Amino acid sequence: MSDWSLPELLKSLHEDIESKLTIVRKSFAHPGTKGDGSENVWIELLNTYLPKRYRASNAHVVDSNGNFSEQMDIVVYDRQYSPFVFHYQEQIIIPAESVYAVFEAKQSMDLGMVKYAQKKVESVRKLHRTSLPIPHAGGTHPPKNLIPIIGGILTLESEWKPAFGDSLLNQLNNVQGDGILNIGCAASHGYFYYNGDKKEFILLPQKKAATAFLFKLIAILQFSGTVPMIDIQAYSNWLLTDSD
């Protein structure tokens, strides 16, 4: 019989994330540095454990009409089929068609931060996305339907008491449509997700929240499908515009 313990492995994964977020909070004095550190903890988790077809980065998102999102703390995007629009010195511009999920990563979850995350997620979902017919040996498949972009918030703690109670639920329910948050995690307290079938938010206080969040996100991505075939020519048309 093996000495490995799956419960212990999953517990250790959560404890590693919670510990790193706590160290960032206690050790980094500058707010900007603290924020960057928190983002990097979550980005490292996602890039380590998500399938390699996905990549997570701090990035801006742009559409073929030239509209940009605000800078997003974490964008989960396709790296198998989609090109970057721009990538230089860690500055990444991702086409809207490539995006699977976007997250705001903060130190604490409170009313202001949840509202802010909802606003940022909405700025990405409102971008235009193209979808071309897909060629195959016998002809072409029709353009894929656009996949829903997952939106969420990631923190170390929640300022509410209880951390996952009516105050959080009321704000989550207060915003629907493009601003809805599908999933979120406060590593020290628990995680939540939106059940699309029942049209309700599920709040799950628990001790291994980071691991539980990661597995739930992977499960949601499994049912998201693949990003559409991007019309890259729609982006290249901007080369004809004189920006001087």
C-alpha cells in the first residue's frame, strides 16, 4: 500500500497558496508591490495546474474594433490556437476571442472590491468577438458560438462577518448580465460559484478553499468548449490606419 495521502496533498496545496498570500500581505509594504505579489501567487497556481492549452497572465484585452478593456489582474486565455496582438517586456495585449476567464486579485473581499470586480469583468465581456467558419476536409463548419467568458474575484480574506453570508450574496445577486461573477475565492474562508442551471450562487465556506476553487474552475472550463476561430484579418485592417 502506498504511503501517499490524497487528502494530505490537497490540504498542502491550499496551505501553500494561503501561506504565500499571507507572506505577501505581511512582507510587502508598498500597495502596488503587494498587489502584484498577490496576482503572481494566483497566476503561478493557475499556470501550474490548468491544462497547457490555457495560460494565465496580467494583461489588457482588445477587440478588432480597437476597443480595450481596463488592465486585468488575471486573464486566462488560449495558447493553442490564438495569437497575441502584442507582447513586449511583460506587457501583453490579448485578443478578446482568446479569453476564457478574467479575475480581479485583491488582498480582501468587501463590498467595494466585489463591485469593482463586477465592473472590470463587464469591461471585457462587452468587447466585440469574431468567429470564422472552420475549414475541414469536406468543406467548412459554421462559425462556433462564442463561449461565455468566466468572471471572478480572488483574495486572501473576506472583510464580511460571516465571510460568506448574506452581505456577499446580496451584492452577487445585485449584478447580472455582463457583470456577473461566476466564481470567487477568499483563500482563508471559502469560495463561491454561480450555478447556471438553478440560477443561484452557491457559497461554500471551507478550510481548503484554494484547492476547491481550483478544481471548480477546471470543471467549469471543461464545459466551456474551445475559443472561436479568430478573424485575424479584422485586426490587421488597423495596419492600414495611419497613426502618425
